[in-house]
Amino acid sequence: MVARQLRRRGIRDSRVLAAMSRVPREAFVPAPSRHRAYDDGALPLGHGQTISQPYVVAAMCELLELRGDERVLEVGTGSGYAAAVLDELAALVVSVEVIPELAATARVALVETGHADVEVRTGDGSLGDACESFDAILVSAAAPELPALLVERLADGGRLVCPVGPPSGQRLVLVERRGDQTTTTAGLRCRFVPLRGVAGHPD
Ligand code: SAH
């Protein structure tokens, strides 16, 4: 998977490649799809949700430029797979999931794979928490517009990656904060399940 799906497509960050080779993706995939754990695509998670394609997880993590000492927020824990990869790359990971059953399953998989330090919270992660700031924020579901409340949670020098746009035309957007200034860059085309909650799509 690392050689064929990631390196060949241009993922260069050696820490990301090493992290993705360490995290056993099959531990996060529901039993019926486990034989496809290393397929080059998204897989069903139940509850209408999907576990992201390995390449997309790698591309998002590479954009965050993590060096090991960061506090990271993930919105959309899903299976917990991306949270486990982030845990390999940063100092602290908080991951928020709106569907309680998925949060519970992800917690088990994270503990089983040695990522018990990841704090999985249940609730609407699109709100952020006014008391906390993060060096990196990864949104794992597509927002109709850039979630302003999450951009506010970025620490100075922080980076946020979020898929933005309608299902037909999403782009992976990178936001970099320097003091009060933020720079926004649209990159890779992608296809994520919709973000719910206050900053998400109406149900
Ligand atoms: N990173 C995940 C991908 C999960 S798919 C993985 O590696 O498996 C996106 C997830 O975001 C879904 O589980 C969905 O329930 C969740 N989600 C959608 N809107 C949310 C919100 N506002 N707050 C928290 N989680 C949300």
C-alpha cells in the first residue's frame, strides 16, 4: 500500500509513509470488508459513513506538516484510522465523532492498536471548543464552506485541512495561520461524506 498507493502518487513525507506502514488498517475496517483493508479506495463503515482512502489520509496528513510536538484536532473520527495515523505523527490527538456507535467502536480499535492516548469525544466537532487551540486540525468530512469556528481554533503557525464544497466538486482546502492572518489554498479534488452539525450540511 505504501509503495503502490502512496509513494507512487507523490507522498514524500517520510514520517507520514512510516506512520501509514505502522498502523494496521484492517483493525479499523468492519469485519465484512476486512479482506479489502488495503484496497485503493474508501470502505463502508456502517451508518452511511466511510473510512477514507489510504492515499487521501496520507495527502491530508502530509499537508499538516506534523513534526511530532503538535496538538491535533480531528473532526470525524469514523473508524479511528486517521486518528491512529495522526497519533503516530503528533504529540496529542483529540478526535470528535457525532455518531456515538462509531465513536465507541473507534475507541476499541484505537486501544487495540496501541493508540489509547487518542481522546475520542462524542458530539458536533464542527463547533470547536472556545477554550482550546490546536496546532493542526483535520476535518474528515466535507463542509459546505470553510468552518470559521474551527479556523478560529488554530494556534499561531497552525494548519487546518478540510474538504470543502458540494459532493460533485469538493476540494481539499489548506488554511495556514500566521498571527491574525490566515492563508487559504485549494488543492486536490476529493469526495468525502458530508459534515453534519452547525458548520455542516443541513440534514
Ligand atoms: N477519518 C475517518 C473518516 C470518517 S468519515 C476514518 O479514518 O475512518 C467522516 C466521519 O465524520 C463520519 O464518521 C461522520 O459521522 C463524522 N462527522 C460528520 N459530521 C461531523 C461533525 N459535525 N462532528 C463530528 N463528526 C462528524
